[in-house]
Amino acid sequence: MIRKLAVLLVSAFILPSLALAQNAPQSIATDKSASPEMIWWDNNNKLYGFFICFRDWGSGCEIRGTAHWERDVFVNDYTENIKGKPTKMRDSFIDITPNSHTLVAAVETSDGKMRTLITTRSTRR
């Protein structure tokens, strides 16, 4: 099935065994640096893989979770080490159009609910 994915400032058609790669803004405030990102379909696990490189964090590149569709929302679930404890994180790409999307980054709280950390709107220039 072809799903239109207008995520990470680009529009593309994602098919099994194909990948979407791009340089995304690293700093929302300055928009000066770019980080390579790649999303691919893992047919065995029926999930998207999510790979990213951080230039200004000193952490290099990593596979950052697995992504899936929840109706019209593209969701990437991953874990970050916060205060020495693995913590569930979630990036939700909402309001996706060919020229824009909104990213909602959230963290799991002690009661198991997701709390929004930041919401950003990106528009293709």
C-alpha cells in the first residue's frame, strides 16, 4: 500500500523496501545546522525504522526508535536516558500536508501518560 508521507519537510511516497532520506534542521531556533535522517519500512516487523545523526549533541548517529501510522499521524516511539533512567519518548507528526507538518515531542510521565515537551510547525520554503 502506498502511503503519502509529507514528513520532515519533504513529500515522498513510501513503499516497502524503500527509504526516505534528508537533511533536517538541527536547531529550531537558528535553523543553521542540518542532521541526516532516514526512515525506512521494515517489512518483517511491519514498522518504520528511524535513523538520525545529531551534530551538536556529540552523540553521533543512532537508530532512534520505530515509527508507525496511527490513522493520519506518523508516530516515532523511542527511549532516551533521562537522569539515568530509560524514559519513553514519542514524536508525533500531525497535520501533514505536502508542504508542512507539525511535530509534537512528548515524554512519558511517572503515571504513564505522555506530556508534550515542544510543538513545532515546519513549512517548506
